[in-house]
Amino acid sequence: MSHDETAMNHSGSEPPPLWEIEFRVADLTSEQTAIPRERIKPDSRLFEDLNIDSLDMVALILAVEEEFDVAIPDDIGQQMFVRQPVTIGVLAEIVRHQWGTGAPERKGWFATKAAPPVAAATPFTQLGGTASERDWLEGSLYEPMAATPEGCKQFRRRTDGMRCVLLPAAEVELGTHATDALPDQRPAHRATLTSFLVDAEPVSVRAFARFLNSVDQGQAKVISEWCGVENDDRRGQHFQLKHHRNQWHPLIGVEQQPMILVSWFGANAYALWANRRDWRWFRGDGTMPESLHNRLVGAAGRSAPSPASFLPTEAQWEYAARGANAKSFPWGDAPATVDRARVALHTARATYPNTLPLAGVTDKLGMSPFGLHHMAGNVWNWCADWYGPDFYQRTEACRPNPQNLQPSGVRCERGGSWIGPADLARSSYRRGRPPSARGRCLGFRCVGLGERLSELITGL
């Protein structure tokens, strides 16, 4: 069927057969992503099979809306990330359900964006190179530093040089009462959190290369679970690392960018390693790859570590982003703009043949009340929880140190990014992706134990 014939069917009051919509959605997906058309089937999963990420999704949604003259509402767009599985057929069903709604005005996506202003930055402390087994194990894990300008205690993690801020125990407000918020963000509710350390910045490309160099002993299959893309993946041009002479190196100019194209598994492996835990349990489900079973990691035993993840929980992340009392953004309720956070920089149909417009991890953007960088915008942050759309309505959300431990196939991500609309950077906005997913606007930061801090620090 030709494009013109399909377009003629769109003009009627009744939608065409589902197979017809599926065929054209597959065409559009190939056109927008450069994936060969023969690889795209009705049951092709957008994330797992086609490696669609946020950048691709924006282009695909806009193309679908224009082609079929339908609107894809924000809540449906969100569900495309958290519903399992999302296939070409599912997207076609969404089109059919929205038939007759008319394409929305999307001027903001097509308007030329001005270059964001240059932001002030703090000194970069994250380490590169390789950490030997001795360096990784010996001495205290944390060294005291001067307090942040906001008055928070601050420490340097010796495994990777990361500045970590100690957040005090508090009863915090989570979620929102805002009537325009999606249902999964409501209601606002309170929970008590114990103190914890949180990285002042997202983990950088330089630090992630250090991690790989410190644990890589020919485990190519394991590392492929953590980061990077297949050789024929169009996103390969944006992978920030290269492997040369048995060492991982950042590409020139991206050393201080946040690490992207990293799966939840890779983020969790790093977070365990940075906290001197047995990183072989990176899957977070009590299993490890068979190839790692006989490998000893320092003095670590064979049992899975507790906690199973040193990524922030949703509750920890939300508290770290905006403080104990609910605000729309880390700085308050004023809108997110490019002088406050790296948001909404992508222009529809723009391409990035060299590097992506990511801000350096030390840039003073998306600053939280605790002095944490990029708690809104730049890159989404992986969180420890499984995503549950009803979690904020469940009693578990109000318990001390809440965390959704009920497997859903989707891990949480928070914070928004340089690609999406500014509203996605709201501190209450919730989203998720399969843990194997990786994207060009998805990174992470780590947390550490606060209650046992005195055991991990010298000089107190």
C-alpha cells in the first residue's frame, strides 16, 4: 500500500484496519531510526528489540501524530516507557484508539533552540585510570571534606573520587497534590528516611572507564550487559568510551560528561563497586552471570550484598532533589529554564553527528537545596526501585525508607533530561524502563550508607 493510499484512509471517520496502521507505523519507525524495514515486525518490541530511546521516541511520536492526525497525550507517552512490552502493534493500537483527535500543536519541538548559557562549575574530582584491588580495598572508604556552601557535610569517596553529601534523617513529603500531575505521582504523602550519602554529581565517563578498567578481565559478555550498544546500532556514534590495548578510555572531550548508554545493570554494578561491595551481584535479583561464579572479588563472600543496590531509591532521590518539603523543582516552583537546568534542548529532526549537548557533571545546573548538581535535567537518573504506577497509592509508600521491591520488569528513572519537555524534570515526575535499556539521556548517581558512616571514615 502506498503512502497516498494510507493517507486517504485517514480522511474517513472510521480508522483503517489495524494491520494497515501497523504497516505504516513500521514504515515510520524505519524512516525515523534508520533501522532496516525488514527487521521491524508488528511484534517487535520498541526498547528490547529495536533499541528505541528517548531521542528516537520523540521523533517517532511526532511522525506518528503528523502521519495519522492524532494526538499522543502525555500520559500515553509515559506509558510507552513503562508498559511491558511496547511493540509496533501496541503503538498501532494507540493510534487507532486516538483516531480523530487531531494532531496537537508542537511548535516547541520544531522551534530553533538558542545555545544554552555557559554555567559556572565546581572543580572536577572524579578519578580515571585503574583502581588496583589493593587501592579498592584498603583504607577508609570516605575522607571528610569541607562542608558544601549549603552547610551540608561532605565527603570524598576514595574508590572513584566522587564528592558525596550527607543528607540528614528527615520526615519528607513525596509525590504531589498538583491536579495537572499524572496519577502515578499522587497523592502527596509523608515518609521517614534515615540519613544517607548521595553523589553530588552524576557519575562521569571518566569514572565509569575507571570502573571498567578495574574489573574487566576479558568479560566482554558481562560488560555488554552494562553499557554500549551492538555494532550495528545507530547510537554507537554517541557511545563515549573506546577499548584500546586492554584499557577503556573516554573519547576526547567527553571525560566530564555524565555516563550514558548505561543499563540499570551497569549502573548498579558501578554503585556496588564504588561502595566496596561485590559487584558480581549487579542484577539485583540474587543471581550473577555464570562466568563470574568462580571469580573472587576482594574479601567479598558468595552471598548477595545487602542492600542489593546502591542506587538511590525513589524516595531518596526525591528528597535529595527538592528537600523535605514538596516543591515542583529543586529550586522551587518557578518553571524550568535553560539557565536553571539542561532541559528541552532537542529540536525535532535535529541530528547529532559528533557529541550530544550534555552539560558537564560539575556544571551548576539543576542544583538541589543540598548543593547536588543536575537533580533536574541533563540526564535521567536510574533508581533502585521497580516502577509501579500505583506505588504512591500503596501503604508501603508511607513506611520508613520506602522502596518498591515488587518486580514489574521496569526500573525507575527520575529527573528529566536535555531532550524532553521541562515538565518532565519536575521532582515528582516518575518514569521507568526495562533494566537492560540504555539511552542517550540516561545516567546515574550512587548513594551510600549514612548510619554506619563512622565505620567508613577516618579523621572524624
